[in-house]
Amino acid sequence: MYRRIRDLREDHDYTQKYVAGKLHCSQQVYSNYELGQRDVPTQTLIGLAKLYDVTTDYILGLSDEKKPRE
């Protein structure tokens, strides 16, 4: 999961500071999410999914589909 969070950020050319601001946390806290040193709270996971327009299952590694099937 942590690798996907970093990859999504890098694919969008966002900085950690930018994403942290969108999630209302510090850059250090967000960095800890990417490094797997801190668990990602549910609300933060939802915020990441909305920011990148992907499913939470994709971020969690439960699916390789970024978008839900219709």
C-alpha cells in the first residue's frame, strides 16, 4: 500500500508537502505514511482516493483496477 501511495503522488508530480496540505496533516506525518512508519487513518485513505480519483481497494492493494467497474 505504501508504495502505491508514493507512486500515485509521483505520477501526478505532487510534492509530499502538497499532498499533506490536501490531507490536512504535516509533511512529516505524510512522509511516515509513504514509508510505512505510520498507519493511514480511514479518513486519510478516503482523502487519497478522492485526490487521485482511484478506489480505496486500489490503494490498499486489494485490486489492480484504479476505477470501479461499471
